[in-house]
Amino acid sequence: MSSRRSRTVRLLPAVLAVVLAQAGAAPPKIAITETAVFDAASVPAFTGDYADVYAHLQKQRAADLAQLQRWVRQPSISAQDKGIDAMAELLRGDLQKLGFRDTALVPTTGHPGVYGYYDAGAEHTLVVYMMYDVQPIEPTGWKVDAFDGALVDDPKLGKVLMARGATNQKGPQRAFLNALDAVIQVRGKPPVNLIVLAEGEEELGSPHYPEVVAKYEAQLRKADGVFFPMNTQDRDGEASMFLGVKGILYLELEAKGNAKTGGPQKSEVHGSLAAKLDSPSWRLVQALATLTTPDGEIAVPGYRDAIRAPNVEEQRLFNGLVAKRAGDTQKQLDAFAAARWKNGRNDRDASAAELFDTTLNIDGLVAGYTGEGVKTILPHRAVAKVDSRLVPDQTPDEAVALIRKQLDAKGFDDIEIRKLSGYPPAQTSVEAPLTRAAIGTYRKHGFTPPVAPRIGGSAPYYVFTQTLGLPMIAGGLGHGSGAHAPNEYMVIEPLKGSKIAGLVQTEQFYVDLLYSLADALKQPKQ
């Protein structure tokens, strides 16, 4: 083995190292040196009681469910521009009915945003982030029509709302508005002023949401914090919290027939011509293979160099999280229909990678004929969609440059790279008053959630935490699953004895959270 291959490559200063071997690269070792553990039980439970509002929600249960069904029955597939304008109008109209006197559809270079301001005459203002778009529908696998908004009996969960957007994110967002409506109907107004700022491109990587934020930047800077309604319970009813998100880089890589490498340049040709013409499909596959080792570890030089080590707070949160997950491995793997963690990682290392490491993932490959039967062709182009989840202090542009450099160095300078979206990671401290208010609300409802510094997924939190300097949290009771997949659902009426919150309890949680956050906003800014 050469000394070049056996040397240790520095990835995170004094923290991460990857040993390159002939067969591939070992997973990076993320050092957790802190021994202290964050325990959500240290946060006092919220003590507010709003029995009159709770009773109103119980009385309005059927009407509130109808509101959720109304939302999911309106298609709003951003990737296909299907129903987007109608959903934006629906959201704006609902805000007006709730008493938001200042509302607008916000034009962008892409799909419109939706703005609404509720002036409660309060001293403090809470921003509510929403997304009104959904993923495309899978061609097979659905038990019901994806936009019927059907109620389905699940023998293990109870009665669920099964539809695209049921849990991601129309269901929890409309449940939040139901809770807000109850507060207004019973008590006249909410405890804080509210700004709803919604986008219709979250599923596209939020490429134009900064335009929506920029239009209202002056007003938003006067706000005190941001909240994102979300179902956070798993199938067993256990609730969890997270304080941030990874960033994302989304690319298209394309190989085409060209003068340098050969291959057909205008259209597909007969497959027999592979004897004397190069294949863009094979070229793309070979190019992609230079980005990782054979065992799937990232092989782009310097790709992890910018990543900072987990700080003390993140390590304490991590310690609390893995303690909560102890003995939970099989349950987690079963949820993904997987047999083991990547390259034999143990539970702790897999969790560390999920929170603190970056990724390089092929989302899809398209070339030539993929239908039924036989069609022998040599395609003239091949395209791959690739995403990378970014952690502090990676940036999308630096990541693109490193991928470009690697392809060029390996002789693939003809591979085109198109950046479709990208934004950095974002995070709020566990010590922020809004965070502690949310934990206190979970505690009131009988949950002591594990708190993660971030999740592996992405959302455009950075426009609030970095651009505007506002704390942002997500939360809520309720369980749903199947986001981006067939049979997406949200539990409406759980089985007797289940810890999963039904629709009414989910709405009651939002009522409590609204008042708990209002109390937190009265504290001096950090």
C-alpha cells in the first residue's frame, strides 16, 4: 500500500479523521468529549390553563377535521406547478377569515409567498413559518386517492387522515390555525401579534423564499421569534424536539455526447452502435463514482474541511439524545426497513453522523429507456440528481466548487453541474427562552422530549436565524408518517390507550404553546 493512500487526512481540526484505504474510506470519527447530559426534565412544566378554549376545540372537532381535509384536498405540487396558486389563495383567504387584516400574495421569481399580519395590540410578535407546497404523487402504492382527504382505519394507530400533505405539513399547520381560531373565538385575540410568512417552494429547496423575507424584512426584524408547527410524535407516541436543521445543496449532473468524449449529440441511436460510439450514460456513472469510495464514503478531497467540531451545548444535547435512544436500534432500523447502519456504524456513531456529518447522495438517475419490455438504444444524455446535507460551517457554493474540482481532476470536465437550490444550516440554542417555553409545554402534556441540536433534514431556517437574527423553533404533538411516500398520514383519532395525541389534543398543545411562547417573549432578549 502506498504512503499516499495510508496517510491520515484531516477533516475536522483535532476531531474528525478519515483513513483512506485501497478498498475505500473509513467513516469519520466524531469525537464527543463532553460527559454532561442535557435533560429536558430540568425545565419546569408550563402551568397555564385555558379550559374554555379546550372545551371550544372539543366542540369544534368535526369542523376542525373538515378544515384539515379541505387543505389536503387542494393539490399544491410545487415541482409540477399543480394547484399552487389555488392553495396560496386558500391560505390567504383562511388568514383573512381568522382576522388577519393585512394579507398578501407575495410575487417571487418562482411560486408566490403568502403574508399575513394579525395585530393583537400586543407588545411582542411571533412569526409563524409555513409551507403550503407538497411533493409529487407516486404512481403506485396509494391505498386511497392522494387528494381525497380520506379517513382510514389503521389497526395499529387508529383513525388516520391519509393524503399528500397530511403530515408534511398541511395537517399540523391547519391544526395550529384551528387552535388560533379557538383562542380568538373564546378570548377575543391571541396573546401576541402574529406574522404568517408562507412559501410554496419548500419542496424545491426554497430557492425564492428569501425574496418573500426581503419584502417584509423591516417588520420581521422587529419580531421576537419564529415558530414552525410540526407533528413530533413517533408511532409509540414518544415526542421529540430539534433546534435546527442541516443545510442543503441540490444539483443536477449531466453527461451529453460531445466533441471531446464522443457519443451521439442530438438524439438517441441504436444500441448496437455502442461498439463504436461512447455512452454518456456510462460516462455519468463513472463520473459519479469518483465522488465516493466503493463503500459509499465521500471521496471529494476537502469536502469536510470546513466542518466545525460539535460545541459543548451540542455535545450535551447529543449525550441526552443517545441516552433516550438506548436499546432502540431495531425499532429505528425497522422504520426504514434496513438491516444495519451504514458500513457497520454502531448506534452512537450513526447518531453522531446524522447530526454532525455531511452527506453526498444520489436522489435519482435518468437515461434512455426505462419502460416495460425491450428498447435497445444508446442515449445521448444522462442526468443525475444529487443532494448534500450541510452542517456548520459548510456552505453550498464551497461544496459545489469542491465537487467541480474533483470531477475536473478526474478528467470529467465535460460533466455539466447545475445548482438547483442550496442554503446553509441553522440552529437555535437550547437556552433560548422560546426553546425552554416549548419544552415546558411538552412537559405540561406529560412528555420529556429528547432534544436534538438539529435534524438530518433541511428547511430554510437560516433566513430567520442568520439573516434576521431571530430564534426559531419547531414543535407540536401529533403523529404522522409517509412524507414523500405513498399513504402519507396523520393520526386523527388514536386507539384507546395510545400516547399519540389526537387532533383535539394536538390543537390544545398549540394553544398552550402559544401562551407559553408569549410568556417567553416577555423576557429580555438574550
